[in-house]
Amino acid sequence: MIVKLTVFVLIAAVWSAVSIRGLRGRGQNKEAALYGGIMGISVALGCLFIARVNLPSFILPSQMLFEPVGKLLLGK
């Protein structure tokens, strides 16, 4: 398990570093920062999935966030 996680993180880190270096070389610093953040979150979630950690459902927080917005838009 530890070997799988280590290999996954190393491959993702190398891939991200190469991609970010390419973006920064073209002067796209904001895009590089956004890409790095998204990849960081993806690697963290990927590690949790590889380790078979049960994560809570995303449906309830999404519903609590978007239901008032929907009601406001519909005028109810």
C-alpha cells in the first residue's frame, strides 16, 4: 500500500512539475498556480482512494449550498 501511494505521488509530482514549468515558461503564472492547486487536491483525493478511505457523500453539502440559490432564482 505504501509503495503504491509513493509511486502515485512521485509520478503525479513529476508530471505536475513538468507541466507547471512549461506554463511558467510561457508566462502563464496564474494558470500554473491554478493547475498546481487542482493537481494537489487531485493527488490528495487519489491517495485517499488508493488507501480505500471511505469519504462522506458530497451530495448533502452540495444540496445545502445550492438549494437556497435555486429557490431564490425560482422566486419561491
